[in-house]
Amino acid sequence: MPSSAGPSIDTITEGGRVTQVGEGRETAGNTPPVATFGAPTAGEILAERYELVEHINNDSAGRLVWRGVDVILRRPVAVVLRYPGGDSATEMLQAAVAASRVIHPNLVGVYDAIDEADRAYVVREWVDGQSLREMVAAGPLDPARATAVGSAVASALAAVHATGMVHGNMHPGTVMISDDGRVVLADARTDGADSAESDIRAIGGVLYFALTGHWPHAEAPLHGATAGHGRAAIPDALRDAGGTLASPRQIRAGVPAYLDDLTMDLLDLGITPPDSDVLAAELARLDVPGEEQFLEPTGPLRFAAETGDEPSALAAVKNRKVVFGVAGLLAFALVAILAGITVLGGDEDVAPQVAPAAVPSPNAPVTEGSTTAPAPRVGKLDIVGAQIIDPDSRDRVGLDGAERVFDGDQDKGWATQTYKGSPNFGNYKRGMGVWIDLGTERTVKSVQVNLSAVGASATLYSGTTAPSGSSNAADDALLKAYERSAIGQPFEDHDGTTMTFNGFDADQKYRYLLFWLTELPPNDGGFKIGVQEITVQGS
């Protein structure tokens, strides 16, 4: 995800609490002094909205972090300010605009980006908590908590990568754990030297660090960074005389073999990593409370492939198979129970990260007399058909091209007509939608919709009936049947081009879904939106 390549923010902590939103990249210590013209003052209100309350810290290249308040919405914000503005702040502002397009619970929210010439500033979500670097300074995390952190970060990256962007700056200083247990990723960068693959390999580095307290990229850093990935204070990983990286299990006891293998596979440049959405699905499968793991055994773990594909060969390279047998799982769960482990929990009660219970692998052997059936793989589900639903149509025009929303090409899609006078389809339609058919009933985890522009409002519905034809009456009957089954929360005037719906019932099967648009953004002198691609994840 393009973001600020600006320098890092040296954190100031109070009682172990981080009072800002993350750490960016460090800069050289010989940066020239910053001019004072445009310097902010406490009590000042920026853009007639953001009141500066307290100067938290600043760095060697001019970025200042203030705690502030949005006086309109009455919520705390972080204001990252640079002066002067203009050309010197272009990258910071462009990065903020790009970051604001991806909305995800595990990404720090970006609210505003303003250039006033003498100064420029970005308004972001305020996060109270600790960076992973500070948390691990007290000791490595237990495997369950490390898995939960990895799962959250992978989920955030999957959302970023789905837009075609990369993060490019993931390390223990930009992974934040809030006081309520939420894991968020902050401070991406835009130097163009990064890729989705480097992001995914960085997840291996984060897992390694969480499990060992050592950063594995200091000798051969990712992203072309300098030694230590700009984090000289983080200890380098242990290596043998030949420079070979020691695995987490070689550094500390109690790391499960499956987690050790997964981490080392992600760090091995000789092994092609899975896509971020596949990795996120596998880590989410493991991110469950110990009690649930104890009740439901699992078979060998490997990276899930798309429906119909063979499992990735990643698990079989160099004799490192990501295997977590029933006996190992029960032993780990028992230790977790005895130690009182909860996911992302500390000394205080913290709600665990919500994740599906572990399920048997599709490759697990079924012995004679066993009642455990192979579980389906988690991955991208096939869409076998689609239809445009338009119950208030005046001419049934512009309803072709529904098949382009699931052809795998985000440059091609279906678009509404241009409506004049109002974002509500010219004030004469309740909306329009795309109905999709999964072919058979499936367990669905999420639906991601990629749009051509920001500013749309939409809801996702599920139903049990297919359209009875292509007419206003048939579409009206289908909409009325589906409106009783909304999935998750609707998006209102969404400030991103990706909508992700996650409110599916794990115990329910779904075949038919309806993505329903209710408001359109401005376009071509009227109001219009394109649905570029719909992706369904499940089993």
C-alpha cells in the first residue's frame, strides 16, 4: 500500500502505552534543522476541525506527531504534521490518500490529508497500545498470541493487496497492539521498491520476531533496507557459522513444529510464498482459543489453493512439511489451557480475536471406523453465474455484462448508467445490484467487492432463491426476499474502492448472494459506479 516513506517516529511511552500510531522508517541523523515557520501550537484548530491537544514527539526530518481531537465528531485523532508543506510533503500526502482507500479493522485508519503550503498534515486514527517491538521487549510471545498477531497482519495485507497496492514497511515497529487487543498495521511507504511478495515474507519476519525476540532480516534485509530494516535496536536472529538462520524451535522451547515450519517457509527465498489471502485464511484457521483446538483435532496443514487446484508445493520443499498432527495439537492446547493462554490476552481480560475453529485438513488420513471426514479447503470460491438486478428499470437497458464481475480481470467489469440529479439513481430507483450464484451451498467467510470509484453505498444480502427471469417483477420479488438477510453492516458513502463483507454465519451454508448498490458517486457529470470484481472466500 503506498504510504509515507517519511522517517520513523521515535515513540514516547507512558507506563508501557504507546501514545501514537506507529513507527515509520528511520532517517540519517544529519538531517538539517527544520524551519519554525508554520509550527503548530497547542489549542490550535487545523482546517476548522482538528484541535491540537498535545505534542507527543517529532523526528529528525520534520514530522511531528500530535494528539488531537476532531471537534466535529468528538473523537481522538493523531495528527502527523510536516512543515513546510508543498513539494517536501507531496509523498506523505499522496501516501495518505492511497492508504485511505483501504478500510480494514487491522489497518490504521487515515481520515484526512491537507496541504497548507507552509505546512501539511495527515489526520489518522489514534491508537493507544504498544508496538510489537515494545511488547516483545518483555519476552517473546506464546505461540497462540504470535499466531493471532500473524493472522491479523496477514488479513490486513490481503485487503491491501486486493487493491493492487503494497504496504512495504512491515516490521515490529509498525505492528501495533492496542489496549483492547486489536492488532493494527501502520506507516506504509511509497518508495516503489516493494512487492506483494516482500510483504508476505515480512509476515514470516513478524512471526519469527514474535516467537523469538530476534529480527531475521538484519543480515539480508527485505525491501532493500539497511541493516536491521532501520531498526538497529532489534536483535539480529541467531545464525550458525555459515550464516544459516536458526529456526524458532532451535532458539526456544515450546514452539509447535507446524508454526516453526510455516515461519521458516515464509523466510526461505527458495520457496514461493502463497498469496496473502491464502496465507490469511490458513493463519485464521489456526487463530483459535486453546479450548476449541482441544475439542477439534486437525490434520496436516498446508497452504490452501483455489478450489480444484492441488495444494501448494510450498509445504513439501526441503523436507519441511507444515504438519500439525492430532497429538501435537492436543499437547499444545493442554499447555495453553494450563497456562491460561488467551489469544492476544495479557494480565487483564482482553477479548480474543474472532476466528474459525480449527478443522481437519482435506489431506488428513481417515482410518477405518473413523467418523472424522476430510474438511474442505479454505480459499477462493468459484462463482458460476451472475445477473444484474434492477427492479425499478424504465427500459431494462444496461443490464448486460454481469459475467465480467467474476472473470478475474479488475480492468473489466459491469457499470451502471450515468444518472442525473441525485446519487440515489436519479431519485427514481431503490438501487441496483449484482446477484451471484456459487453453484452449490458453501461455507462463506467473506465477500470482497472492488469498485471503480470511492463514494458508493451498498449492502450485501443472501437468499435461497434464484431470479425467476429478467423483468422488473422478477427482480422486485427477489429483492424483497433477500432484504431480510443482510450480511454484516452496510457501507455508507464508502471512502475506499474495496468493500469487504465479513458477517457470515459459520454454521450456515450460502449459495446465492446479492450485492446491492443504494447510492452512486459523482462521475461524468452525473452519478455512476463500476463493479470491477467480486471475490468470495470460503470452503
